[in-house]
Amino acid sequence: MLPNRAIYDDEHQQLRDTVRRFVAAEVAPNFARWEETGIVAREFWAKAGEAGLLCPTVPEEYGGIGADFRMNMVVCEEMAYSGFAGPAADISVHSDVCLGYLIKHGTPEQKARWLPGMVDGSVVCAIAMTEPGTGSDLQGVRTTAVRDGDHYVINGQKTFISNGQHCDIVIAVTRTNAERGSGSMSLIVVETDREGFRRGRNLDKLGQLSADTSEIFFDDVRVPVDNLLGGEGRGMNILMSELPQERLTIGVTALAAAQRAYDITLAYAFERKAFGKPIGDFQVNRHKLADMKTELTIGWAFADQCIARHVDDQLSAAEASMAKLWLTEMQGRIVDQCLQLHGGYGFMREYDICRMYADARIHRIYGGTSEIMRELISRAL
């Protein structure tokens, strides 16, 4: 199980219990079907909203409970620890990534329009940054938003968009003038029922098969100027202010999933026998388990430090990059060792560790690759 930590209290523990019950009742019975079809069912969102798992930081006036970010982390950790990575990723993008843009940079009218639905699951949110020719190079974004009276006309294509099939609103990273620089970028919220918005295929991935990941297209989509988020030309500044939270979330998700991989492997090591005794009794395997336990313990201490600093608005971009870099790289090391300890069975998808190995790989890529994290950290030296 996840370790008890001083940054959480009894109220957080109650939410943990709620998440575990939700997973047992609503996710576990349906997960295999969702993995096969490549997407969670839409009713998953309504049930998650009903259980109180979506967007806990939304203020009460907009339908939320006005909690601090630790509540988000509880949901994130428990969903990741469950081993059901697809649904965990869907919720996290909605609650931990997209929501921050609307809470911190939305107008009161925008918040009243969209936040209540994000809390109850009737409005699913996505953010559209990546394009076919641009990954981490956000200044290379080519999607345009041209002002036409009281509207913007948006044209462009995005890819690898989490929640792309189910989303009702998309925070689109656009270019509102012809210059390449960061001052030409703006964020515009696009309702997906607008004419000219198209969903492409649900992408076929290595892991996180039930996570909804899509291509989306904007073909002369007319959006009211009132949907502009945070002011024209401020898109890059807003992105830079919100990416640390996304990167911390990815790091904590990776850590919780690594803990799950270790826990199931520890149990397996003392059930599986070779040469007449449990494989966990062999010194070489005991030492591997000891190394993993040590890394996890260090990881939780570092994650808790970063969570506490973020709640106090003290987490720097470099620290968030360190959290994402070290925790996701650690997850990669741990799931690889855990699969190895399972032997040939670890290569079979009927064993959880096989799926967890595939699911883990994306954490070192999205939200900024490990290489980009090293570059960001080095700039702060």
C-alpha cells in the first residue's frame, strides 16, 4: 500500500478510502473491456464526478469543495496505485492539468460556464498543445487564431491529445499573429460542438491503452473572443506558469505506479519458488528488492517536499522538472527490475507487471521529455 505521510490528515485518508471504493466498484469490473476498446466509457466521468473525485480545488461557488492541491494528489496517487493507468491519466489531465488554467486565468464568467460541469463530469476538458511537427518546441506551434470581429477563426491540427475523444472543451494553444515569438501565442477555449471542430482517430499506443488519446482538427472554427483565456499574446507565459504543476503530477503518478509494481513483485518473490526456495531468498534478488525499496523511500520524501512547496506556492519550475525527471526515470528502473524478477511470466499481459511496464514508458516523454527536463534544470544552475 501507499505509505502514510505527514503531509496528509484524516480528511485526506477519507478521500483515499473513497477512491479505493470507486476503483473497486466502477473501474476494476470494466477495465479489461476499456483496454480492449481503447477508451473508457463516457459514464465513467459522471460516476467519478458523483463520487467527488473530479477537480477538488474548484471553489464552492462553482460547485467544488475549494480544497488545496493535496486532495488532487490523493486522487492521483490512489488511481495510479490501482494499476489502472488509462483512467488515472484521463482524470489527472482533466483535474490536475487543465483545471489550473481555468481557475487561475479564467474570468468569473468563464469559470461559471465551465467549472461546475468539470466537477460533476458533464464537461470533460482537454488541452491541445502538441502538433504533428512540434513536441516540446511550443514556439513552433502553427495553429492560428485570426481575429474576425467578435470571433477568432481557428485553423490547425493537434495530436497526442489526452481526453480528445470525450472532451467537451479544449484549451487550444494558438498563434494569434504571424510572428514566431512567444508573444504571438494565446490560449483559447474551444467547445467541441462548434462547426469545424473534428476529432481524428483514437491513437493506438504502446501502453495506457484505455487512456483516450486523439488527433483533433480545427477547420475555420469560429470561437467568441470571450473564450480567450488570460489575454491575447499571454499564452506562453500562462503555459510556463502551469507546467510545473503538470510535471509534479506526472512525477507523483509515476512514483505511485512504481510503488504498486514493487509491492506486487515483493509478494511474488516470496511466492514463486526456484531450486526449492522462494526466489526472494536468493541474495541477488533480495538486494534488488532492497535497492528498489530505498529508491521508493527517497522518492516519497522528495515528492512530499515538492507537494508541500507547491501548496505554499513555493515550487519552482526547476524543482518541478527535477521531480518529473527523477521520479519518472526511477519508475522506469523499478518496473524493469520488477518485470525481470517475474521472469517469463512478466512478459505475459495477463500479469499486471507486463501492463505496468508498458504503461510506464510514456511518463518520461509527455509533459516534457527527460531531455527537456535536464535542459530546464541546467538553466537554473
